[in-house]
Amino acid sequence: MAKGDRGAPARGKEVAGEPAPDFVQLLTPDGERIDKSVGADGVEYTIDLTDEEYRGLYRDLVVIRRLDAEATALQRQGELGIWASLLGQEAAQVGSGRALRPQDMAFPTYREHGVLYCRGIDPILPLSLYRGVDQGAWDPAEFKVNMYTIVIGAQTLHATGYAMGITKDGKVGGDDGEAVICYFGDGATSQGDVNEAFIWSSVFHAPIVFFCQNNQYAISEPIEKQTRIPLYRRADGFGFPGLRVDGNDVLATYAVTRTALDNARHGQGPTLIEAYTYRMGAHTTTDDPTRYRVASEVEEWQARDPIARVRAFVEKQQIADAAFIAEVDEQAKQEALQLRERVLAMPDPHPLTLFDHVYPNGSPVVDAQRERYAEYLDSFEGSAH
């Protein structure tokens, strides 16, 4: 076990130079371990992991960041159509992703690459979507992760309906019960779909955790232009608990999410978690964040880097040595190189495959459209489809 884990209870820390509302934190930006932290819901949170589990979380964070950087580079080189980077949000995704139990179901947006990684999904699969090779190639039933959702907030209704179905199937009420987690960003909280999902999940006591990654910007709009109160307090108006966690703290995120999911599976209804984090890069590779935020703000948040604090912690507690850090770096490098090679070797799909999976049993209308499109392709000189 880690040494020196005792510390004073924490309710909130200074974030980006401003006093933050109460949030759960178990690991400070300089890597100091806090034993207990009380959330806005009045619950006292803590975590007790083995040294191997601490090392595993560090490995996840490093590998995921390196794969994300490789994907960004591939897009810049014309190999991906677009990419939504998770840079800066690794702890929120790894902490919540590792908190899921095998039977739980996740509904992502389009940035949860870390969650997919934690659920065992091959990193090539989200990249094939962004390369335009397919519509998303993993099996939601196998990995318990729904497909990426591009429409902002739409997945919250999908997740709520799925959670209501779990209840109807009698899969709630014990340790082996199922729960749902639904991811979205701070900007999505302004969407009607999200608020409708809050209403339905509350009224029907659905076993769902709404996980909002508040990365401070809805593309170019800062959080102060989106809400007059902290986002987690919106749960009050819908009748279920809400709390804020330091989204750059993988330990706190793990502890809070595991508790909320367990509450859901035991029939205690929904919870809203606001993971207070920061998007270090652009919203997507089509965005220029220098147009709407200043460099000093980014520098302040870089001091709260989610990976740096875990590295500081495992080194201070002698959980990991220089050889382990080097091994993880090399693993991340090799996985990134392999991912690049696989992306470059990915064949382009034939244009007519666009029609293959529209309906499970086919359609005369789709067949006619396929035929007209084939004729259009044949009109080009040298066409061979």
C-alpha cells in the first residue's frame, strides 16, 4: 500500500486562480494525498487502492495522452478528417472509466477515447470513424459502450431510456445490478435533450450517472456565459443529487463515480457529477482556441496537469521508480507507432458500402438509391466500382 496517505479532509481548492466551490479532491496538484474529502452531497469520499492499481492508473493516463497526440498529428497530416482531442481531460475519463463495473453501460459523446480504452476497445476503432472508413465499428453489446454521438446532448436521452429499461428488466437492486453512465460537456447542459433526460431519469428513478466534463468552454463560449450557478447544482431542480469533483484528480474521480454508480445499481436513482477540468487544446482540430482564450489561463491549468500529479504521487510514495516511468513512456510510444501504422494501412471503403447497413432487411427505396448512385459513379471516366 502507499505510504503517507493520511491528510486533512478537503472540500475545495483554488482552481485557475479563483476560489472554487466545494469539490471532491483526493490528490492535490503537487501530488499530495488527501485521505478524505466531503462532497456537496454531504458524502465523505476516500479511496484505497493497491500499489499496482495506482501504477495502472498512471499507465492509463500516459498511454491515452500519447495515443491522443498521435491522432491529432494524423489529422494534421491529412489522415483523419477531424479529431476531438481529450488533452487535459485524461483523469476525468480514466477515473470514471475504471470505476465502471463489467455489467455497466456507457454512453459517450465524441471525445471519450479514454473511456473506450478503459473498456477494452481497440483504439483503431474510434479512429476509423474519424477517418471516414465506417460509422463506428465496435459492438456496443460486447464492450458495454454505445457508439459515439455527434449530436450534442442526444445521448443523454438514449442513456436514460436504456437505464429505464434496466429497471423494467429487474436488473436493479443489488451488488450485481446494472447502472448507466452518460458523458457530456458543459455546453451540452444548455441543450433541451439534456434537461429532458434529467426530468425522465428523476421521475422514473433511473439507475444512471450523468457525467459532465466541464472543460470550461462550449467550443468558444466560456462557462460564465453558459450558467449563473455551478452546473452540479442544476440537479437540485430535478430532484436528485449533484456534486462537483476535481476532474484533474483521477483518484477523486474514481471514488465519486464508483459511489454514484453503486448507488444507481442499488436503486437510489440518478446522480449528476460535474468533473471540473480543462480542455488544454482545441475543441476539435477545426478550432483555434487562441481566438477566445489567453495563454496565461492555459498555463495556470497546466500547473494542475492530471498526469504530473499522479507521477509526483507515485514517486513520493515510492510506488514507482524511474525504470517504471521509462517503461510506461516506451509502451505509450510503441502503441502510438502501431496505431499510426494501422491507420495508414486502413483501406478506403467502397462508395457503395454507404448503403449496406441502412436497414437490417433491406429496402426497395435504398436499393433504388444505390442503383442511381452506381450509375453516377460509372459516369466518371475510368470508374471501376
